[in-house]
Amino acid sequence: MYECPNCGGNLKFDITSQQLACSFCDTHMRPYDVDKETDAVETDYFETTVFTCPQCGGEIFSGDNEAASFCSFCGASTILSSRISKEKRPQYIIPFKKTKEDCKKAYEKKMRFAFFVPDELKDAKHIESFRGIYMPYWTYQLSQNQHVTLNGKKSHRSGDYVITEHYHLTGDLNALYLGYSKDASANFYDNLSETLAPFDAKELVKFTPSYLSGFYADTADVEEDVYLEEVMGLAEENSFERICKEPKFKGYDVDSGKNKNNLRSKLGTVCRTTDRTMYPVWFLSYRNKDRVAYAAVNGQTGKVAVDLPIDMKKYMFTSLILAVIIFVLLNLFLTIKPTTLMMIGCLLALGSAALYAKELNDIYKKEHFIDDLGMQEKIADEESLYEEGNDKKKKNKKTFSVKDFLKKHWITMIWFMVVFGQLGIMFLYAMVVLVWPLILTGTVICGVIGIKKCKKTGDIRKTPGFIVSMIMVGIAVVIRLINPVSDSYYYLGAVLALVAVLFNMMDVISNYNRLVMRRLPQFDRKGGDDRA
Ligand SMILES: [Zn+2]
Ligand SMILES: [Zn+2]
């Protein structure tokens, strides 16, 4: 706690004046002027109050020791236990620029068009629990100072010949990258921090503990080298692009040497320093049974990132009304043959089954943190104790990029296109005959993949969507094969297909909240946990 020298009251950081302010006598002071003796000493650590959530084990620390009455990680409203502890001292901080009022306004604006969210998310009392938390980041300083030689090509046509000239393009590269930052807290999801980005590193100021007064901060638990590769790669791509845009190199086809190691040695990228920094984030959590949804507002720019769960009742009601309107309109303006109607129904069933299979895949990816480097590192550390490399190899596998694939395989692709073009024409003829078997095959494939994913993801026991659509589409195909005279069979087939759609969509929605909300965090895991 920082005491007011005038009246002894509690000094807190005031965003509007960017100074420490006393709420009793209106004294204002520079944060650097109130340092306690222990703060002023240049050590790697500083003293702070650490708050621990009894439910999830999540920890945040603060400059004050006032009781905290809820947990920002799991959303539990409970008194957090507190203790005095030492934390690693950051070098720099961006103090909050947006006040809580600014943050609430930005959030409300974002939520204005979110019709299907539970009412509580828009409730004034809930919004009041936005909490100012400093998030730990690694901020990298990279430089490239080197005489650079790149290969360039220039081609022109002369009669029947194409003449290619090869050049060495040389120059001195002097680049300094200051602001690359990556979140250093495994608790802070990468996808949230990426939506909140960018922070403007120009506003970083020297850290002193009194900046935290009146706010909280999250601890850094991701090592600095986790993101180093990625950040260096970004700097290299950026420099390379700029070099190519250099007016003197215009018209040359510059070859980077294709692989990244090559570019690195050519540009001479070096990481000069890595600083511990703190970035301001307004944070809100919403808990619903065993799920939690987060909203976060960038405390410097006011940018909003928010998980939007769906209120099932609201959604179903609106969809029903829309469906009735569309059905009435269709009937007024179009007459559809019963066979076509049944086919449309089956295609919809196939589409909804595919949608559901994709959703399950996304859930699997999200819950195993496939895209979250920081979190993966943390899990890998925990798992490496009792798990052999096999599974880890899978995790480290690079994600597939269409762009890279096309670059590498464009000749093969063209060859395939020609062949497939011809096949395609034959295929179109065949389609007329094959459409039904294809729909059936598609549905079965989606169903089998989906049911597998259901099992893999765990605790999703809802599979009726897939099974119902396989059965219903099967019946429709049988109807089509028998080719009865009476229209009523086709209408029956169409209705059955739509029932399948309904089942699939119910599964999709009930799992949707699982996709946008997050599992309750568990921080003090020791050894075997449910992720293993
Ligand atoms: Zn005072
Ligand atoms: Zn908690």
C-alpha cells in the first residue's frame, strides 16, 4: 500500500491524470516519487500481495492488499486468499490509458448486436466487475545489421527465346525492431491476446511497483524463447518484403533462397534483448456451470475481444420464426417437384452433418490447445514427465498452409487440373445418376468421422444427429430407388431429411457454447490430470 504523505489515505493509480492520486485529499504524485525503500533498490524482484482462488488455484497479484471478492480466471465469486510474496520485476509497463468507463462503453457497443447472448452478459451489475489486470508480455528487440546479398532474376523474350539474367543484389541492411510482443502468461489464451493486439510499445515506460496500485497483474510463466523463432521469422519476412519493394530492385524477381534458415543467415537477424513488460487489459469473466466465457478490453486502445455464448432458448425461438417465414415465402413463389424437395432435404441433412463434424473438430483443436503455443509449452512440460515423445511430435507438427502447398506443388496442381477437368465433364454426366449414392456416401463419411471425434473429444455423448441423418438419408435413397408413383412418399422422405437436419442443428447449438466458452481453469495441477 502506498500512503498519501498529506493525509495517510491510500494512493492509487489514476488513469485520467496518469499519476497516483489520493481519494481523500486529492493529492497527486508521480509513480516514481512514492517508491518504498524496497522498490527503489534495483533488484530482480519486488514485494507484492498475491491472491489465490481457492476453487481453481489461479493467482493474480496486486499493489494493494484489499480483499478480492471474485476470481477473474474461473469467474467464482469467493474471497481470494492472500499472502505477501516476491514477484519477478518487469522492466517496462504501459500504464492503463482507458478508464473503466471507456472500457464499459466499448464493451457495450460491441454487445449491442449480439442478440443471442444470455441476458446476464449485458447486465449492468455483471459489467461492473470488469477488473484492470496487467498482462505479462515478452517484448523483443531485434536488429539486422549486415551487408546483404540476394539473388535476383530478370527475364525477357527475344524471338523464340526466353532470356533470363541472374543478378546479385547487394545493399546494407540496417533494421531495428522494437515492438514485437508475445503474451507471457499461459493462463491468458493466445486467441484473446491476439484479438486485443496490437499494443503500441512506444508508450512503454520504466516499471515501478506503484503503477500496480489499484490494479492487478498476472504472473509470467511462459519462457521467453517459446516465441523467439516466430518473432524472428516475422522480422525476416517484413525486412524481405521491404527489400523487394526497394525502387532499385524493382523488376527483379528476388529469390529469398526459399528456406527460412537461409534468409536468417542472409539478413543476419539477432535478438538484442528480451524485456519483461506489462500491458493493460480490462478483464471480465462469465461463468455458466462448468464453462467460463471471457471478455477483454485493451487498456491502451479500447479494442474488445469477447466470447459470445448462445442462449439456446432465444436462438431456437428466433430460428423457428425465421423458418416459418421462409417456408411461407417459398410456397408462395415457387412450386418444387417432390423429388427435388426430397433431394434438397437430403443435401441439407448432409450439410448439417458436415457442419457438426467440423464443429467437433474445432472443439477438439481448441480443448487441446492446438493453436496456443504458450499453453502447449505448459502442457508439454507437465506431460513430459510421463509421456514419451510420440504424442508431442504430433503437437509440434506445423499447421497446413494452402499458400505454402500451392507454392511447392503448382506444377502438379496444373497437371491435376487438366486431368480433373476432363474427368469433371464425365463426372457431371455421371452425377445425374450418381447424386443419390454420393449424398449417402457423404452422410456416412461425415457420420463416421463425427462419431470418432465425439469419442476422442470426450464427454460429448450426443451422437443422434449423425445416426439420425444416416438413417433418414438411407430411407430417402431407398425411396428414390423404388421410385414409387405416389408423391406422398417423396414428401415423407423430405420430412425425414428435415428431421435429420433438426437433430444435427440441435447438437451443433448445444456444443456451440462448448466451443466459444472455455473449460474451467485448474492451475495447481500436480501430475495426472484430465488432459493426460
Ligand atoms: Zn491524501
Ligand atoms: Zn478461480
